[in-house]
Amino acid sequence: MNHINTVQRYQDYRSAIHDLLSTTVRSLAEEWRQGINQESRLRSLEQIAREFPFISTVYRLDMRGKQQGETLISPDAQGYSTNGDGADRSHRPYFKQLKSHAEYAVTEPYLSINNQALCLSAISQVIAIDGEQDGYIVMDVDLKKLISFFMGDERQRHIEPLFKIVYGFISAVLFLVVGALLWQAAGQLIPVLGNTGQVATEQIFGVVIYLTLALAIFDLGKTTFEEEVLLGKDVFRHSSTRRTITRFIAAILIAISIESLMLIFKAALNADHALLMSATWVMLPAVGLLIGLGIYVYLGAKAEKLLLDASRHES
């Protein structure tokens, strides 16, 4: 899932995400009352990290926004440093946001300078045992892991690298097939170019057939590599599936249309009316695919809009 898909998912479930984070950070503030030692805090963080794998770091601030103690880092978090004792964090958005709100606050998504991941920060007041305010507790979370937690696809996120390897291998094999077809096309094209006499039409059309197949297979391999390996598409979003299907069918439409045009030219050169009818019959499936694709894209986009509107209305 790329950053754009992550932010879109966040917008869909913004209210529920903020409710979860505010409840979690206030629970942390309750457990981190004055008098709990560092070892107990670490055990508490490890337990919470097992239950909520999206938590990256937890640290405490005094009333002026300066960090007290080292940063506690979740075992699964990467790119963070425990060194932070005494750091001035009063300029951070979550601290300023809390000043204008009540007991807690949750930020909007931002890019972490530690690992360039999309993150959220939640902050809550810490009330000491005697009832007086004793600073703040801050919790940083990985937004992508949080979305996965909400969607229930943590297992899919862990096995996704294996899927990318398989799709990458399939794409590489398709590119090898394209190379073989281009080699065959070149093998037929070189004699045609070297022939100073009359060139047979069948030889030229044979080259076009190889090139057409190479084009269709190359587009198939490129689409597979881009959609499944590079882009990291969101399988829960209908627009991602619709885009993939559109690109696949577009590649098929191009191949069928080229073959049909080639038959039309061949029929015109040979004055073969039967071949012209065959070309017409070949073109009809392309027209049907194009009409069906248009209907699918229109209805899919309309259905997705209705689902998103209903989801946002409920939240």
C-alpha cells in the first residue's frame, strides 16, 4: 500500500482511528503515573505492542514540552533512537494542538524524519496519584500498520513480499518471451530488408504478427510488474482492481485491433472479400470488449462512490 492509498484509507476511517488512538494514549497515561519505574514501563509497552502492533514509540514530556527519560521503542519499529532525554518538543504540532484542546489530542498524518513512514502522534495529560497534572505522554504510531490493523490484513502485509517475488518472476519470464518474439521478428525482417526484388506480403504480415504478440505480452508483463510489484496497490479499494482490469483489457484490445487491421489490409491487397468478412468478425469482439469495459468502469466508479459516501456518513 503506497502513501496515497494509506492517506485515502485514513480519510475513510479518520473518526474511528482518532477514537482508538485517544483511548489507547489515555490508557497509557493511566499506567504511566508517577512512581512506576522504567522496567515496568518497558514491560507495559511490550504488552501493548503485542496487542497493538502499530505503536512505534512512547515517551514522556514535562509541562514545558521537554522529554523526560529515554524513548521507549516497540520491538517491531525501525529507524528510531532511544536518545531523547531533555529534547525540547514544545514546538511539535501535537504539543501545540493539546494546548488548544482538552486532555488529549491526535495529529493528522505526517512523514517521519526517522524512517520516512507515514505516522500519527497522540498525546495525553498524565495525572499523578495526588491528582495534579504531571506532564504528558506521547505515542507515535505507524499509519500503514494502523490501517492494516483496522482492515484485518496483517497476515497479508507479512506475506506480501513473497507475492511480489512471484509476480516479479512471472514478469521476467514474460519479458523473456517478448525478447524471443522480437528475435523471431528480426529474423524474418532482415531477409525482407535485404531483398531487392518483390517482397512477399506474407513475410511482412508475419513480422507484424510477431511484433503484435510481443507488444501485447510486453504490456501484460509491464502491467503485472507495475501493479503488483512497484505500486503496491490497495486490494481493498475497488479503484485499484478497476485500474488493473482496464489496463489488461486495453492490452487485449490493442492486439485484437492490430490483427483485425492487418487482415483488412491483406484483404484489400488480395481483393479477397472472404478475408474482409473474417476481419470484420475479428473486430466485433474488440468492439464488444470496449463497450463492456466502458460499462464496467462507469458502474464500478459509481458503486465505489456510493460505498465511500455511506462509509463516511456512518463514521
